[in-house]
Amino acid sequence: MKSEATSTRAKGGDRAAAQLPQVTHPRNPGMELNMDWVRATQANTSAIERRCSALPGRRSVKKDHQAAWLLKAITMIDLTTLAGDDTPGRVRRLCAKAAHPVRPEILSALGVGNITTGAVCVYHDMIAPAVETLRHMGVALPVAAVSTGFPAGLSPYHLRIEEIRESVRAGASEIDIVISRRHVLTGNWQALYDEMRDFREACGDAHVKAILATGELGSLRNVARASLVCMMAGADFIKTSTGKESVNATLPVSLVMIRAIRDYYEATGYRVGYKPAGGISKAKDAITYLALIKEELGDDWLTPDLFRFGASSLLGDIERQLEHHVTGHYSATYRHPMG
Amino acid sequence: MTVKEIFDTMDYGLAPESAKEALGWIAERKGQFGLYIGGRMTGVGDTFATRNPANGEVLAQVTQATPDDVDTAVTAARKAQRKWAALSGHERAKYLYALARLVQKHSRLFAVLETLDNGKPIRESRDIDIPLVARHFYYHAGMAQLQDAELPDREALGVCGQIIPWNFPLLMLSWKIAPAIAMGNTVVLKPAEYTSLTALLFAQICDEAGLPKGVVNIVTGDGRVGEAIVTHEDIDKIAFTGSTEVGRVIRRETAGSGKSLTLELGGKSPYIVFDDADLDSAVEGLVDAIWFNQGQVCCAGSRLIVQEGIADRFYAKLKARMDKLRMGDPLDKSIDVGAVVDPVQHAQITKLVEAGASDGELYQAPCPIPDTGCFYPPTLITGLSSASMLMQEEIFGPVLVATTFRTPSEAVEIANNTRYGLAATVWSENVNLTLDIAPKLAAGVVWVNGTNMFDAAAGFGGVRESGFGREGGWEGLQTYTKPRAKAQSLKPIAAFAAPKEAKVDALDRTAKFYIGGKQARPDGGYSQAVWSKQGDLLGHVGIANRKDIRNAVEAAHAAAGWSKTTGHLRAQILYYVGENLSARAEEFAARIDAMMGGRNGRKEVEAAVSRLFTYAAWADKYDGAAKPVPMRGVALAMNEPVGVIGGFCPDDAPLLGLVSLMAPAIAMGNRVVLAASEPFPLAATDFYQVLDTSDVPAGVVNIVTGSHAELASPLAGHLGVDAVWAQSGADISAIVEGESAGNLKRSWVNNANARDWFGAAGEGREFLVHATEVKTIWVPYGE
């Protein structure tokens, strides 16, 4: 049913290695567009919602396990600022928080050394200050840039390609592209495939995350099919949202996307990463997402190489939960350094 | 493990729900329980231990009720019943509402206690069982409130004996008690011996709700207590949920007692996956189907029937999913599969799997099995066929058996190749396919793209050997109410005896049977003369024997296409029968007068024509319903024909009586085998000529003549007959009910009570209810 992978462009993990032991996975080289597979893909919304609503009741993570899971979640956060009023100063503060996301005395009480977030995520113009700050701090943390006319993806095609190249040149090692939603909505899968191929090509060694903007795709079936097409075209990650749509990451959308990732892995042997973005702001939600990944994709995916949260306020809630775990008392926002 | 280590392994760890409050509740009662009778707990009698199946520890000592205790409980229930039923619906609604609220207020205590006693995961008792219990009381509080306005012609049955199983102890209690007391009945309920504790906690909340003494009585103990309830003379209705084997025994024991009976029994429910289904969701559905409550669910989707082309891929996905299931301490909040209820059940599952697994390939989830307690791993056996023992026998454990199919019609054939008919599940993204398949499945409940969905508003119950009666919805109230009517004894009518000097018309007229659209001679070769009051020989009729019954039932089965016709077509045919009968009204009137020696013939023919019109009218108007269940989707209640109905026609209205049974049955799409009025059979045999000229397809109506007492056993015992209506003048109610135990066919008997066939009691909804089964089809939707 599924054709052989056709590309040999995979170079392996080139991203700055994080500080913890990690398994490196070969990059997804992509494959020919397989329309039989795409068209046969189904997603039953009600059943998917039922699975998602039952999951938090099926898996409960408590005490030390909860603390460990929350630490893990922090290492998977793409700490993000995507605002029109971003300045180098704001981005420097973000980078400092990404490098030291949790107060050291809390970490030492938990018996772990320093951790960092998975990456920082910014607009193109903020790449340079971010890269510079992190280099200055001596922290090997990837900088991700949103690209291709983010968030709508409707700027001239050649400029979108060029934006990727510019961002890579500026030092971004991860590029979060947005797909053309109209290709999905009109069923033009070939166009989506070609676009994604071009974006991947433009990224070179930088990893590419395909933002599907699931809130604008109309149906879970479309989400499943778009996920597959983007993976066939060589996406390293598939990502739900820009954070700018009215509906961003949800559990049902996540379930559909990670099941597509699982099918793709079973068919090709390549692991594609997953990034839910937007709307995940509570520690409890983060644990539910991790449980979903663990259940549906397995422990292999519980690494920043293959899973990220696109989030800005999640970290704050996790910090408060961790302090509560250490002290037994509920915490307050101002007790934790702002990002 | 340190936080650092967990960070690397990302294990779940333990998340135990505390048992402290529940154990404290037991300890406050010194770990021993009496019975709840007449609004108070009795002293503790002879006791037996109830254990936690997850670790074998004794939780409490529970009283084994004696027959005297049961008698005391029935007396208390009887004493309370009249006053309870006399309350306004609103008054009763307030009590049911209080019970619903109290279940919610004590929800965690109920949930933990249930898990301790039963072994089911706390997630299920907390998120599924207890919320459904509260929902059931809320819903039926509403039914009590509406009773006076909506059900003015029906009244409570009286005292109900209710026997429930151990798989959903409190939920089954609520399914039994809520509709019963809502309608003004009082109850004596026996929980299963393995799982009495939540029923005893429920007794406490009955007190907290201020429920009048004796409305609810709870007697604990083993099957002997159940037997004392079943055989108690002052109980009006038995409701039983449990095994088909015990259901059959209860059917026999209550036969002829006049007790109303509903049975919700076993199943081997098919789970059909088409190649265009969302396979991952269908796999997840199986987790909810067969690994819910350790597979100890009567309606568990336990027979996987998957389209051949996707079977290997589907099995691979299923096995991968099984690898993720977690089994262990049911109080752990991250557990999917808990303990089976008792070592006896564990041994039974083990035995069946050992006996049958070699027919196929066995795969068991690799989850670690705890050292102590009754744990059985999730199991899949593929490569079986319908002939495999495990495809036919209910296992009642976490064991899924699987086979493949090629076409939709083959899927239906395999699905229906079972003695059971409780539930069925269909997965396909094609709405045309699912809505075509659902009505074809022999089941009381069909779930489309989902499974094990329940709600108080939606009827639940089976066909075939899965029992009869529905629980939930308006249809569920049928079995806790009866028409307001004074029973009058039926006077037996004997045929006129042969005169000393026969007056015989020279021209012989021989009435035959009407089988498969043809006139048939009696297999036995015996006939009897029919005499008028004055001694005229009116004709001869055949004496049917068991082989004639066999032939008639076979003809009825061959006419299965009738069940698929439209109501409009059936209406047209019934009108036409009426028209043709009307054209021969004089002749029929004369025949009736000659046979009965009266002058009512004309009136009876007119009533019969009107009755045919009534059911012609109903044929396309007995609507189903769309139930407002709490989900995005619809639960359709469809009125489906029962199948082949055997009928013993009343003696006292030879034409009208036959039409009164035949017309509602065939209007709803059933096929019938009718035994004509025994003393006055010739109106029926004349009538088949009317049928012949009215486009009634062959085999839809089959008519035999002969002794009802002789035919009761072969017809009610026939395993291919789905229901028997005994409205005979002969006292055959006990035989019919007893013999119907064979395939647990529905029986509707008159218990030797008369019915006014000419009046309102002779037609209407009561007949339509008996002529149909409500099938609930759940269709969640959303894109």
C-alpha cells in the first residue's frame, strides 16, 4: 500500500543536543505522495472525542511521578513569544527563562540538575537576538522560527521560501512553517505535498515543523489526511496550530495527528515528531498530553526530539505545581521568575 | 524511584484511591450486615463472607436470608404498596429525586465500595457506574412525575421481586428499583451474593431520603434466596438479570403462576468492523467493549467480525493496543483492567479458554499479573469460525474471539448465527452501510461507531435467548405497569357434541389447514366433525399434530420477506382483507351463528372488518422514537417485528378473535401460526379463502385446527418460534410459559382470564407492544 521512501536527504539529528541522554532518530526523508493511503484515511469524530474524554480518567500521575512528568514537560516546551511588540530585550528575557526555567532550589529539592526548555520560538527578526543571547549564556538551546508568512501563509510563494532560507541563515535550527489551508480545503493534496516538499528543501539541515492550523481545516478527517501528506513530503514534526486561530491544540486533534504519525512510522520506519500549540496552559493538561503520547505512540516519543509543547503560559503553572510538590503548600505566580 | 529516575523512565507509578472511608463505613457497622426489611436493618443472621477479589481479603459478613426473611420482606412490601401507589406521581417523584441526589452526594463512597466488592477499576465505578445510577433515578423521578398525566390507563403491578447480578451491582439495582417504585410498585431486591455492599449502602440512603417503610426491601444471600423470591406466591412480578441458564429455570418456575416476568440474560454480541471504518477508533472501541469491567458485561462486544481484507492490519493494531492495557489494583486510578469478581469466575474463564483456544491463535496482553487476586489478562483469539465453541459460548471474561467476513450480508449472517441477541456493534464510515446493517442484526441494542453506550432514556434488553423486556425509556415502564382492568375468569366453552341423530347435508365439505398459502391435509390423517347446536353437521376439520406445527412454522420462516415490507404495503393488504371479508359478511355471519347457535354473527363480522381497518391504520403509524440521550447523536428506538408468532385464538369469538391476533401481528411485519377457536373452528378455515383472495403472501398467515392443549407444547416449545400468544379458552398458560423456556421466546398468556374482544380491550397499543421488539440504535455523529 505504501511506497518506498524516495528521498535520501536525511542527515540525522543536527540540532544542538539537549543536556539529557537522547536517542537520535534518522530524519524523515519523506516519500512519494500516496493518494490511496491518503484517501483511505478515516477519522470518526465522536469516537475520537470519547477516547479523549476518557483518557484523563484512565491515567493519573501522582506525587514524585507527577513532579518528574512535569519536569519532562518543561524540557519539551518551545517557549514562545510571537507578538508584534517583541523586542530584543523581551527575547533576551525569554531566552534566560528557557535556559533556567525552574528555580534552582526547587530542582535541587527534587534531586535533579538544571533543565532547559526544548527551544525558544520567535519571529524571524528575533532570531538573531535569541541566538546571540543563548550563545552568550553558553546554552545549547535550539531557536525555532515561525516562517512562510506566519500565521496565514498567504504571502508570495517565493518570499515564503526565501523567508525560510533567511531564517536558517540567521541561525534558526528549527523552522515552523504554515501550510496553505486552501490546499486542504479544496482537496488539492498534490499542491500541499509540493509546497511542503519545497519548504523542507529550503530548510536544509534545519528541522521543519509543519503547522496545519487544524482549527481551520474543517474536519478531523482533513487533519488526518493533511498530517499524512506533510509527513510524506518530509516534515520532521507536525504541529497543530499557529496559536492565532480561534481553536488551537485540542486532544481530539492531537489524537488524530499522532495516530497518523503512528501509521506513518509503521509504514516507513521513520518517526515524525508532534507539537501541539496554543491553548495548553495548565500542568494537568500537559500531563494528559504526555499520557496520550505514551499511550498512543509509546515512550519513544517522550523526548524533545519528537514531542514539543508550543506554549507561553504553561511553564508558569508547572512551576507553581512543582513548588507545591516540594513544599506541600500552594504557590503564587510572583514567586517564580518571569519569562 | 527518584524523580530523576522517573524522569528517564516516564513510568506512571501508583495512583491509589483511598479505601479509608469505605472501609470505615463497613467498620462502623462492625463488619456485619443484616437485611433491610420494612425500613430497618434486621439483626445479623447466618452470614457468609464477601471478599475483595483483588486481594482475597474479607470485607464483611453478610446475612444469608432465610425463606422466612423473604416472606417478611414480601409482607412488608405488600403492606406498603397500596399506599405508595396511591401517592400522587409528584409525591413519588420527590422521593426518587432525593435518591438521585443522595447517590450523587455519596458518589465516591459508592464508587470505592463497589470497586472493593466487585474488583472493577475505580475509573469505571467512579466515571460510569455511579453517574449512570444517579441518572437513572433522575430520569425515573420524571417518569413518576408524568405518570398521572401520561399513563392514566396503566397502574402498578404490585410487589416486584428483583434479582440482580454482580457485574454492575449498584447500576443494576437502579435499573430495577427506579422504574418499579416510580410507577408505584414496591420491591424485594436480592443483590448477587458476591456483591451486596452497595445495595446495603443504598438501603441507608433510602432511610436518608425518608422513603416510606417497605417500599424498598433488600435481602442478601445466594441462589436459595432468589428461589424463595421466584416461588413466592405473593409476588406479582419477577425481574431478573443474570445468566441465560438461570433465566430459563426462572421461566419454568414462574410458568402459570400469573407473575409478570422480564429477563435480561447473556449474550455473545457481535462487533463488526468494515474496511472503511476508522480502524484506530474501532480498536479503541474494543477496549470499551470487551475489556470494560473485565469483559463481565452481558452486552460485551465479545465476537469480533472483521472484513477479511483488513483483518491482519486490524489485528496488529489491536494487539498493539492490548500491549498498552494496564491490569492491577482496581483502586489504582491508572488501571484499565481490574480483578474478575471471584475465583469461581476466574476458573470458568480459564476453563473455557483452555478448551477452545486451540481452534485459533491466542494472544494475551503482556501486562504483569499480580501475585494475588483474581486477575485474567486481556485475551484475543483470532482465526476462529462460527463453528468454534468459543464463538458460540458466552465467556463472561476479558476474552475476545475473532473471525472474518467477505460481504455485508455475510457479516450479518455470521453476526446472527447465535442463540443470543442482546447487543451488536457496527463500525463503518459509510452511513448507508451502517443504517442498512443495524436493522438486520438480531439484537435489542445496536451501536454504530461506538459501543457500550447506556442511558436511562434508551431501552436496553435483548431478543432470542438474551431475554425479554426493556429497561429504560417509556418502553421500560411497560414491564412495571399493567392496564387498569378487573380480571374476569374465562368460562370454558365446549364444542357442541355429536347429536344422536345427525343431520347431514349430502355434499361433503372438508376444511383443511392453511399452510404456506396452500390448503394442507392433517399430517396425522385425523379429522373431527363440527356440529351445530341443533345437531347439523357443519363440516369436518383436521386435527393438527406436531408435524403440522412444524410445517406451518417452516412456512412462516419462508415468508421472512414480509418483515421487510413497508407499513404502507401491509396497510393496503389489511384493508383489502377487510374489504373481501366485508363482501362475504352474510356468509360469515351465518357460519358463526350456525356454529355458536346465536345471532351475533353479523356483529362479529362487522367488528372483525373494523379490527382489520384498525391495524391497517396502525401498520404505518406505530412510530418509533428518537431518544434524547446525553450525547451528540441520536438513539433511535425502532419498533421491529418479533418474527414468527404462534397464536392460540380465543374460543368465544371464532372470527373476531382470530383477526384480533392476526391483524396486529402481521401489521407489524410478523408471520403467524394460528390455532383456530377450538369449539368453533370453521370461521377460521373459511377465512383463509379471504386471505387467499387478498394478496396476503404465502406463509404470512398459517392456520391450523385442533386441540389447543395438544398443540400448546409443540408450538410453545418450537425453537424457531419467537413468541406465543395464548388467548385460548383452554387453560394452557402454564404449558405455554413453561415450554417457552426452551428458546426463551416471549409469551403472552391470558392466565385463564377473559377479554372483551368486542370492546376496547380487544385492540390497540397493548397488542402492538406484544407484536414488536424495541431495538435501540445508537448513532453518534459529528464531523
